[in-house]
Amino acid sequence: MTDDGLKSLPLEDLHKSAGARFGAFAGWSMPLTYPPGVLKEHLHTRQHAGLFDISHMKLFEIEGPDAGRLLETACPLDTSALSRGQSKYTLLLNADAGIIDDLIVTRLGDHRFMVVANAGNADKDGARLKALAAGLNAAVTPLDRVFLAIQGPDAADIVARSGIDAAGLTFMTGFEPQPGWFMTRSGYTGEDGFEIAVPLSDAADLAERLLADDRLMWIGLAARDSLRLEAGLCLHGNDITEETDPVEAALVWAIPKSLREGGRFEGASAFSAALDKGPAQRRVGLKPDGRQPVRGGATLTDEAGNPVGRVTSGGFGPSAGHPVAIGYVSTSLASAGTRIFADVRGTKVPVDVHSLPFTPHRYRKG
């Protein structure tokens, strides 16, 4: 823990040695930037590869004969459709179909799964999963791991050169390379990449082996945010919350068609009702005119000044070459190309609704 009560990353000393500038995020002291700066870190990830310390995120192992049933109660998820090693993006919903968190679930065995949760929701997620496990033969075990992500077009070659055989992984698959390790191939940047969770005793050696390749550099949270914004990916707490449902968040694709009507998951009735009614607002991409970014919290209006939505995340997209943002607008204005306006400190900034992502995804889908 830091003096101001923030949790410290297990590899904090490595980040300090690399010249990281730290800041608070979700109760953690996180590297925000390194000496090269946000712009170079962002572009280096797109051109080569970046290494991110994501140890603030939480892993839960779900194991037991009722493990699949537990996950299907907690999430709109069909575990029978997951083959061993397959990962699935899913949502932890409340009774009103509000999004408590977004998760990635990987099947590791017949009755064993790994769940990756967001840092700010880890305690809440763990408590909810354990509560739903009551009466079931399923154990929910939080794991203490150092979690690293390597992203970018050179990621696969760098991982292979470090001695890790992950050639069999494709997008949204995962496995355990050795006891205590967990590895997936997904990516919160839109680039091909891997996430590797290891015990603390193995972590420094792994980081050093990866960083021995000069194509790889540490990347901070600031560039991680601009990368995910360009990729059109949600940040829970900003773009999705317990006050938004999957319909208005444009995340219905994450829910299997077989579960969209009559599912048994928490919030199923509310979700079906929201789906039938249709959303009053919808999450969209936003492209401001000019070079001035529009930040989260800005009000969106029509030309007459009537409120029509809000920006939930925004910044400059170095690869896109222009400001990028995500927000919610009235459904009638959610078509790409619709012109609306953002109130930026009293200035009316023209903004066009834009399809997502702003830069193409480059995942290795096999």
C-alpha cells in the first residue's frame, strides 16, 4: 500500500526503474506514462509491441460440478458452447439488467473456468459470485497473480522468442502453459496480443525475458486508454455502468441468441423487456471536428441546444489522427454521420456520430 492508501503493483520497483510516472486508478497506484510519453507509447504499440502491467485486474478460478451452472446464473452465458480453451466476453448483470462488470470467461476443463474481472469491481464481483454459488457444488477462488499484457503486431514473435509456446492460441482462446500460469490471446488495444498471469516468483524473470527484445517497451495507463478508445472498447465505470443495460450499450452481440428470450441468468426478464422495447439511447462513437478532444462528461446537444446525450470517454487518437470519443445519444440520432454538438466549457464543438472502431482491429482469429 502507498502512503495515500492505494494498492501497489507487485512489480512496482521495475516500473520505478523504468521511470514510470504513477497515478491513482481504481484504488491502485498505476504507471500512467514512461519517459517516451503517451504519443510514442501509443504509436509504438501499434507499430511494434507494448508491455502493460494489468495486475490490478482480478482472476477468479471457478471449479466444481456446478461451475457452469453458477456462471450461467451470474451471466448471460452458455457454458456448454465453450470448448476447452475457448474464451468468451460476457457481462455480470444485476436484477435490472444493469452491467455490474464485463468479464472474460475461459473454460479450462470440464468443470473449471477462469474469470478475469475489472479492478474497480473485483470485490463486488467476487462477493456476487460467491453469493450465487450458495447451495451449488462450485468453488470461487480469487487468485493472486502478476498479470502482464503484451500487445502489438510483433507480440507473437516476441512471446515465442521469450520461450513461451503459444502458437496454438488464436483470438479469444486461453490455456495454462505451466502450473500456476494462465495465458489468453485477446487484446484491449485492438491489436493482436496476449495476457499472461503468473505467480510473483516468476514475474520479474518473465518481464525481463520479454523486454530483452528491443521491439517491446513498457506502456502506461494513459496510452492504454487512447488505444482502447480507438478500438472502440468500453471502460467499465465510464462507458458501461450498473445504470446501463446491454441493449443501450450496444453489447447485445455478447449475449447468445438462445438466451435473449427466456434466459435463466440474473436480470434476464429486465433484459428481455429492454430488448423488446428498444433503447431510448445508444452507445456510439463520436468524432469531434478539428483537433480539440472532447472529454467524458461533456453534454451533447442538437443544433438548437437541446440535450441529446453525453460523452462517456474521450481523447485524442494518435493512430486515427483526430480526436475520438464514445458516448450515448438519443436512438434517433445514433446513425453514423449524424451531426450533433458537444458543450466544451461553453464552446459548441461540432461532433459527428462515427462507427466503431476508429482503427481496425487486428486480432489473429485463425
